[in-house]
Amino acid sequence: MLKLALQSLWARRLTAGLTLLAVAISVTLLLGVERVRMQARDSFANTVSGTDLIVGARSGQVNLLLYSVFRIGNPTNNVGWDSYQSIKDKPGIAWTIPLSLGDSHKGFRVLGTNGDYFTHLKYGRQQALAMREGRPFQTPFEAVLGAQVAAKLGYHIGQSIVIAHGAGNTSFSQHDNLPFTVVGILAPTGTPIDRTVHVPLAGIEAIHLGWDTGRHSKNVTADQALERDLTPKTITAFMVGLSNRILAFQLQRTINTYPGEPLMAILPGAALQELWAMMSVAETALSVIAAFVVVAGLIGMLTTLLAGLNERRRELAILRSLGAGPGHLFTLLTMEAMALTSQGIVLGVAALYLGQGLASPWLLSHYGLQLGLALPSAYEWQLLGLVWLAGVVIGLLPAARAYRYSLSDGMSIRV
């Protein structure tokens, strides 16, 4: 019976091929959307890893997470350098990474930090930052670019760049008296690091010499700036790594009650979960879209099978005349639907892996989305099983109609 079903499909290979293509596209889009959704969640959750606390001015934990990790928004206040030094020296703290935000370069955020940023910052599954070209900065007027900054602006090692005052996409205040030289370009990470220009804290302090209340009052040369004390007075926030994670809650309480100024310490993992929960509507929308795509493909298969059934009435009548009973016709059409669905799933999965292999470098470079090639997860197998079952159920309707066709109905001439 299976051989007969396959031969019947081959005899109608044009319409069967179009139906097969519709099912394959549906499966490819279903798994593709699911993988993008899951990878987006993983990339989001792994934007920063290995960091036990993030400390900033007292506000909300989502706001602190947004501007310190995702470079979105602005802080309500800064953290005094003396407070940072005091907390940095507390027992149990293994390392800290100071962060200073507030400037930009052609729409990309500029981050002031120190060498510990390249040593201790981790992303993904405890992955360390790696240089694609060049080296980390060593002097105040050197810069390290994220992968997307270098790609979109076409920058290279040795390029001279000017930082703009303020974090907007357009700025009319340029720190053009003290340009920075690009000495390094980071490898892609799939995180906001790719869209960041990294400079030393001393460089951030230097370019703001001679600026009063946000206005440029006098030019300062590089030599003059280097003769000054470039220790920052304030920073935006800082990340903390502990020698023992058991101390996280104790240190968090200590910082939240710090007497010197109102500060707040957050656990990055908890804040990321809260932020993702706020974005769950988009995740649900992706799943709904994928489900409707599959439904559209299966309805297309049902339409094709029903439309072709009237043209096959004489064929089915001949089979009846050769001894095939109604049950045989029912089984035949059910197996045709089963074969179409099975082949569509196989073709769709193959197309998914092919497309994923070709699109992964482009998605990583343009959108920071890293899609790893892996076997289908348990949930994806469940989705494929549901698609297969739905395809078989869809095939029962034309099979039931064929079951009711009689020999005389198929052989009679209709006027």
C-alpha cells in the first residue's frame, strides 16, 4: 500500500511537489523562529556572566542593568570615586570593573573603563573577551572597538576617531581637540559589547578638561592633559566579582546601606530574568506567528488533496473494480498525506540547517545573534511530532471522502 501511495504521488508529482514545498517551508519557519527565539533568550541571559554584582546609583534594578550592560538609557546619578575605592577594598571582592558612560561616537556608546575589563569580563558561558585585531588600550588616548562598530563604520587599526559629548545619535559638541587612536578590535560576542567604543577612564577624564557645565570653555592639548591628574571623580557604575559567591547577599546588603552615598547592588541574573519577563509579549508573538505559519501550510496541503480528489474519482473507481475495498482507499489517501508530511518535515529540517549554516555569520556580524548548529532539542522533536500528527489528521478528511465514493459514482458520467 505504501508503494502504491508513493507511485500515486509520483504520478501527480507537480501538485505533490508544491504541497511538499509548502509543508517544508512551514517546518523550516517553525523551527527557525523557535531557534531564533531560544537563542535570543540565551544570548540575553548570557549577556554578562561571571559577574556577581553590579553597583550603581540607587534607582531600579532594571534601569541599572539597562545602562550598565545594554548601554540603554542614562543613570539617575553617578558613583563617587572614593565610594568605589572603599567598596573595592572590602574583603571577599576578587575584582572590579569601573564603567563610565555619557559620551558617544557616531551613534555608538563610548565606555570608559580600565584593563580589568578585558581580563575579567565574561559573556555567554564564561567566555572571555578576545581581540580580533590589535591589543587592549594602554595609554589614555587609545580606543578598542566592538566588532559591529568597526564593521559598520569601516574602521581599522590606527584609525583616528573623535568622541562626541553626550549619548545621543547626533551631537554638536565634539571632543575634537583630543582624538583617540584605534589600537584594537574585539571579536564578535553577540552582546552590546559589539556596539561599544572602549576607552580608558583617564581618556574620559582628559577629554572633559576645560568643559564647564557641559560647554567647551578652553582647548586642552594632549600634552597638557597628561600633565594633569586624570583620576576620575565619579563613574557611572561598576561590576564586582567575588572570591566566594556565598558572600553576594551579604555584600549586597552592605552596599545598599552604604552611608557615604545612596548606592544599589543588583544580582545580574535576577535582573535579567525580570527584564526578560517584561519582554515576554514579543516571545509569545513569535511563537504564535510560527504556529500560524504551520497551520497555513497544513491547510494548503488539505486544499490540494481535496482539490485533487475530484480528479481522481475515476482512478479510485478503477481501484475499487480491481478489488480494493473502501478501507483500502482510506488507507491509501491517509498514507499519501503521511508521506507528504514526513518528506516535508525532512526537507524542512534540511533546509533549516542549510540556511542556518549560511546565515549564521551574517546574523552574528549584523545583529549579534549567534546560532549554533546543534541537533534538534527535545522541544523541537515535540514540535515536529505535532506537525507530523497534524498532517496525518489533515489527511483523514480526504481519505474519509474517498471511503464514501462508490464504484458506480466513480464510473458514471456526470453532466
